[in-house]
Amino acid sequence: MCSPVFNWLFYGHFWIALAATALSWQSTYLNGGEVSLGAPHYFVFFATLGVYTLHRLLSYRRAGSHPTGRRYRVVAREPAASVLIGVGSIVVALAIATQLPLRAFWPVLIALPFTGFYLIPLYPGGPRLRDLAYLKVVWVALAWTLITDCFPIMGSGHDYVEGAIRAAFVLAIALLFDTRDVVLDRRQGVRTLAGNHPKLNANVALALLVGCAVVSLWHYPLPQGGVLALAYLAGATIGWITDARQGEDFYATWVNGALLLPPFGLWLFL
């Protein structure tokens, strides 16, 4: 049995919130060279932590039969604490938002429907966004690009190449993650590339990661471009060994952790 620290870090969504924050720092650093963290980064951390925690709670309760997967480990054992963290994080994010100009929040407003309707039906009795065939990963990539790249830049000379790299990178990680959810998606009638065309799913994910490496090496001067290229190729290495036989701990730690590789590489070579 894993320790409480492991459970809270990787299944309590702190790891994924840290990844989102690190990617938002990457965007502001590449855009203007600023190395310190500011209000936009803290907003991303608490908003991501709150949204993912509340999403997991909603998913667990909607399942009805008390799913036993490790991803539900924290919300099943600590429901009150999960509610406190989820709601509290949203409140903190809203408090931080008061320190930022209103014009900064257009990406957040666009991302809200992708986030909310991912698990909530579009209309009573209708499908959720995640139920639409082959598009589940697209909503994730769009929301993450808006929140971790467009939002922290706040419209000041946004680098659209980095935005495209971010979308491709997150899409690749989401495709890898779908290999974990094949059984659940089939049970719920959700068609995904991982479930219907697993080899193509893996090849597309790897191609996207290699593409991120090539474009970064071309777009950025050395050493930034080289560091980013190596980080995306390291992510491709994780993708190469990712398949449905891996347990949930592998996805929670290594696949989610791949999101941290590019910003961590940049930080090491400051």
C-alpha cells in the first residue's frame, strides 16, 4: 500500500497542478525571460488543483458503484478533505484573480466550457464532451493550452509557435493517458483512438513528441532549443514504454510527470 504522501501527491492532483504551473512558467519565461513566479502562475496552480479535485469527486459520485481504481484512492478515503481542497483551491484562485487585469481572463473564459462540460452533459440526457468520438483528448489539449500558455502571457506578444507546441505536447500526453482508460471508455461507450486503434494512437503520440522536439530546436536559439528538444525526446521515451499493461501508478507518476520535463530542463539551464 502506498504512503499517504504518495497518494496525496500523485492522486490528490498536486503533481498535475505542479505540472500546469511549471508549463505556465515556461511560457512566461520563453516569452519575456522572467524567471520568477507571479500571480498568473499561482492562479494556474490553485485553479488546476481545484478543478481536477472536484472533477475526480464528481466522477467518483457519478459512477454510483464506488469504483475501486487507484485514481479514486484519495477521494474515496478522504472525501471531506477532498471537498475542502477542491473548493478551497477555487476560492484561493478567485482571490488571486482579483490581482490580475480582466483582459487576462479571456483564455480562462474560453476554457471553462471545455472544463465544465467534459464531465457534465451538454444538455439534459445529452452527451458529455468526453463522450464525443475521438475528441476526448482534444478538449484536454485545448483547455491546457489556453490555461498554461495563453493565459499567463496575458496577450503581450504571444508566441503562437509555442502555443502550437504546447497543444501538440499536451495532446500527446493525453493520447498516452487514454491507454490507461481503454476498459473504462469501452464500458461507457466512448470511442477513442487508444481503444479502437492502439498502434495508431501510440504512433501519433510519439510523432507529436518528436515534432515538438524538432520545432523547438528550429524555433528557439541554443541552448533553449536544445534543452527543450531533449526534454520532448525524453517524453517520447516515456511514451515508448507506455502501454495498457502499465499500472495506474505508472501513469500518475511518469506519464503525468512527462509534462514537467520541458520546464524542468529550462530551469536547470538558467
